[in-house]
Amino acid sequence: MLEPTGRPFSTGEEAVARVAADPFWSVVRRRHPDLDVVVLPATAAARPTADEVGVLHEVDPANEAARVESVAVDLWTVLVDEDPDEVATRRTAGRARGTVRVETTVRLAGVDPTAGVAVVGRAEDALVRDGWHVLTPPDGMPRALAGRGEGLAREELQLVHDPAAARLVLRLRSADARPPDLEEQA
């Protein structure tokens, strides 16, 4: 592939050569000769701050972790007939700067393929009754993807059966929240 020259271009032989050498854009150009392909340089997207997006509530990380874990385990109990092998909760960065999310993952190994598919199949009705918006893609690994709330206040849930690994995994992510100001606690 050609190395950038440092000067901008919009048309001409250099642009045509770069598009022709690119593994993705060359195929797009070949399949759609009627389209003009314009490739812009990559730029980093700025993450908004909590103030910019209006995250107003603060949570105590320990209390939020306990709450999310409890919700995940309760959902697991409703959906799966067996106790999990593992329940792991961790805190992650939120989608906006200055926010956090809590994520709980519940796992069970040794799941029979038929039983795993049945769990995912039952999940849609149970989750909808509980106020979740659910998507169960018809192809790929058996899975249910769900969410409730909007924007940064949205909770997300994934229930996936991996037949090759004979594993069932439920992952619940909390809404974005502000952690308490650590300076105030000192």
C-alpha cells in the first residue's frame, strides 16, 4: 500500500491508487462503480463528560455492585434450572467520562446444546415480562440481547449459549452513574 505523502488529496491518480490497494475499499469500488468513494482520515471521537450528557445520580460502587449482582442472579434463577459455576462482578468505565458501570457475569459450563438453546428461547418472554426490550437474532450463536432504559441510563443484558464450549453465559451491565467524589470523602 502507498505511504501517505502528508498532503491532502481529493481526486487524481494518488487517490485512485490508494483505493485500488485497499482490501476493503477496492472491493466496494469494484462492486459499485457508480459510487464515488471518499476516504477521510481517522479521527478520535471525543467521549462526552457526565455533565454534558446529564448523568445526575451518584452511586456507591459497593452498593451498585451488590444490586447488579442480585439482579443478574435473580434473572439467572428465572431463566436457568441449574446453579451457576461462577458469578463475577466488576466495575468498568462508563460510556461518558467521569461515569462508571457495574458488570456481572454469570456462567455455567457443561450445558447440553438442546438445554442451552431452550434457555435462550425461554428468555425472550421472561425478559419482556420484566420490562426489557429483547432481540433474539435468528442466526449465529443462540443468544438474547436485551436493554431497558434510554441513553446512558440504559441497562444491557446478554444471554449467550456457546454450543462449542457447552457454556451458558449471562452478562448484565448497569446504567452509567457517577461515583461519589473521592475528595469529599477524604
